[in-house]
Amino acid sequence: MFDSDFGSRARSLMMRGVILLAMFAIAAKLGDMQLVNEVLYGKKSEDITTRIFVQQPLRGEIFDRNGKVMVENDPAYEVSVIPSEFRRVQIPALAALLQMDSLDIVRRIQIGETISPFFPVRLKRDIPTSTLYAIEEHLKEFKGVYFDIEPKRVYVGRARAAHILGFTKEISENQLATLGDYYKPGDIVGYTGLESSYETILRGQKGYKYLAVNAWGKVMGPYDDGKIDVPAQDGSDLYLSVDEGLQARAESLLVGKRGAVVALDPENGEVLAMASAPDFNPEVFSGYTSKADWDNLMNNPDHPLFNRATMATLPPGSTFKMVLASAALQDSIIDTNWTVHCTGSLYYGGRVFGDDAVHGIVRIDKAIEVSCDVFFYNLMLKVGFDTWTKFGRMFGFGQKTGIDLKEENPGIMPSKEYYDKIFGKNRWTSGYLLSLGIGQGEVSATPLQLAAYTMSIANYGRYYQPHLVRYIRDRKTGKIYYTQYSERTIPISRYVFDQIREGMYNVVNGPQGTGRAARIPGVEVAGKTGTAQNPHGKDHAWFVSFAPFDHPRIALCVLVENAGWGGSYAAPIAKQLIQYYLQKIGVMHEDEPKGVVASAAVH
């Protein structure tokens, strides 16, 4: 029976007909979807979203000059979230699994959302497999959470070379704002050393894979059959000039000390070794770096992250005397017969400027051999400020060498203008110059600068830009790209360099030489000691040298901070490094007698 309140019987039948037709239409559509076009509509019911998966390229590897691997990559797991899919209520549980602070997760997601809510934000890298399994078990509960494999830096070999190689680290907010659109939150970027200098070459190019994901977060397969995927391009490899064995030896000789070693090839400016002590383990920054590890490095009073080889600017002491000697001889201010009578001190301007010994009548060759301060006090007064400054700059002091590292200080090469600025015009006198003449006072230099200066003396004035990378290799094509570096000739005559080199030869081989601890039987070594006064503690020990004398294959600088005499503490280190390297390249043989080297507390 029909409801009389609804209307007539005809209207009721019409309404029932409409309802039946609608139900039939729905049933037909369902049949079409489930039976006729089951594959098409089944796919669409699952393919409700598309995720962009970033394919991280392999970072370029780094090799020493002999092809030994120094840095390579290992796989590591990472956990990321897609902000648009992630639910904030999941944060406490996820933070507990990842052992992260909930606020850190919130901050990372907020930064990621400012770039794109649909782009994955990395939460933590280098997670253990136990954490990975725990997340997998709860993946349906963690919407928008996924994990992936990324390459992790591994440092291999005997040498750490921490300040050369540098380290990679998660990009900071400041870097995100300055390094360009390539980078996203959580990306790894070179922070220091070669990892930073060659970042765009080492990093490669990211790839992007588009995947279809269903409502439960399950990956259904490639989107559009992978037609729009972009493959990752691995970074290029660096082949260095560094000899890993020599580098390891330099590092071992600096253990327990604060100081640096820089060794160069005088024929081209290649860095053979560059060690700074104390150093650090760069693997601390590979993967996840704990706050405790970071704080330990940052709060260490010895500053292990500081590259003393390129950034420590200290008075060079007597190693600087060859600058003054070159200026005096080149400009004919004196000749090789000019003498000074050293009585152990010089009284000038109401002050006594001391020396460590009474040297008697001294010419320039003897003055370099015995490191006579009184000779160079007098010579500085004859040469004058302007000429001394000019020659110091010719040797590269007061300016960066241009080495392929970002961490480098220029040091200070004082001038009249500099003195007017720091002391006031007409408020300093010629008495201020005497300390400069022996590498004290306001002059300062880095170990790298002193090594390059020694290199240019060794090869008669050819100054090569010091560099660490010999060539770059494209991993995909195998093509080699040689790096280009500058070189110049210092306008000093060969005759003058002969006099300077002879004096340096006598420092090591002469009867009164201050660097006798660097003698090597069978090899002629030239050098110069330096003991730089330190108002805050013991003096700094310097030694610069090159060998063999007639055909130099290595030029180096050794610095040991707060050690004392350069001849006693820095020269023996140089001896061991020269001996090791020359044996390795076949210039001297291991079976040659080592002999007993006399030591002397000299500067």
C-alpha cells in the first residue's frame, strides 16, 4: 500500500522507479569498475599520490699521488618524512625510535615546509639496522615516513689528512640561504678542506625518481613507467699531489705536539704533505654527529679543527733572515765582504738588543750559518723599511698563497703605512725595525708561506702556487682534467740566490751550523732554524729546509709550538721526513748509513 500522505499512487510508483533506476546505474558503474575495467580502476584506487624520491649521487672519491684511496663511500640508512603526509601526532613515537628531540623534528619539518610540503625532509642519517626494523614494523602508523640508503664518507689509509680532506656535514640554515637551489634541508655539504673547496665537483648531481604510492604508504611502482625520472650523476674523483706515506709520517712525528708540517715539490708547487696537530677524526662528521662529539671538538683548548699549516700566523723568527739578506745583496746595499763585529748584543735607541752568542767578525754567509742576530740588526738599519717590505712581498708574505683550500690566513708583512696605522704617524722610530730584521715584532707568517718561500729559494726564484689537487677524473667518462695553477719568477739574481743557498747549506753542514740535527749522511740538506719569541709561554721552534741541495726534490717547513729551539725540536722532524721521502723516490737508498747526528741547543 502506498502512503496517502505522500500523494497519489502514480507519484509513489514514479518515485520507486527513479530509485530503482539510480540503483541500477550505480550497480552498472560498479560492475564496469570491478569487472570490465578492473586493472585501470584498481590502479587508480591505489595510485592516490606520487612521491618524489631523491637519488643521492655517489660523492667523488679522493686518491693520493700514487693512486691510493684516501676517501671513499659506504652505504648508510636515513629516515625522512614528507610534510604534507606526515601527522604531527606521530612525532613523540618517532622521536623515541630515532632518539631525537621532538623539537628538533618539528624544526626540521618546518624548514622543509618553507621549501615544499611535498618534498622529503631528512630527519636522521646513519641509523642502525635495529632502528630501521622498528620503523618498518610501524610503517602503517607512521604516515609520510620512509627510509632510504645514502652514501656515507669513509676515510681509509694510514694518514688521516684531516685538515687537507676536511669533512662533510649536514647543511646549515645559513648555507641553505647562500648556496643555491640545488640544496635542500638535510643535504650533506663539504664544510672544510677539499670537501668544501671542490664541493660542486665532488657532490655530483641528484637524481629524482617518481613513484606511485597508495593510501597505506605502499609503493606501487614507478610513476608513468619511470619516463620522467632523472638519473643521479656521481661526483668526480680528485687525485691529489699528497704522498700518503709521507703524510702519515708527518702526522706521527707531530703526535703529542701542537704544530704543523708542510712539504712541497720545488719543481711545481705540489703539496707532498701538510699536517696540523692536534688533528681530528673526520669520520666523526660522517653520518650522524652527536652533540657530545661536536662539543668535545669545539671546546678542546688545543683547537683540533684549526689548520695550523695554513692559518697559524706566528713570528717566523730567524727563518726570515734570508728575506733581508736577499734585499741587501740584490739592491747592492752590501756585498759578500761586508762584515759586522758581533759582541753578543747591540745598543741602539736607548735599548739593548741581545743575541745568543758572541760571534765576532761575521760576513753574510756566516751570519746565516750561526744565525747572528747582531749582524741582521745592523743590516736592517742599512736596508730600510721600504726595501725589506718590498722583498718580503716578493716572496709572498702578507698575502695568501692561493692554495686550493678556503682556510688560509695571509699573515702580516709590516710596512710604514701599517706602522702608522697601529702605532700612529711619527710615533714609532727606526728602533722598531731591528726586531723585524730577525723575524720578530709584528711580522707573521704561516707554515705554508714559509714552505713556499723555501721552495722559491731552492729553485732560484721560481714561485709556484702551492696546490693539493693534481687532476680531476670524471667517473662516468674517465676523462682527466688537469688543474691549472699560477707561477712567477722572483726578480732576484742567481748570484744572490747562490749566496743565500750557500748560507743555508752551512746551517746544516757547517761546523757551527744551527741546523746540524737535520744532517743526513749521503744527502746534502740545506736549511734555516728559527726560534720565535712567545710572550705567552715557551718559544716556537721553526725549521725550513730543502734537499738534495743541487737538485731539490722536497722543500718543507716544520713548526712546533711552545717547544723551544728550532734546531733542537723542529730540525730532527725535518730530517726524518726528508730521509723518508728521498728513500721512497729513489734519491737515496735505505741501506746507506744513517750515522749519528749531533744535536745542539741552537736557534
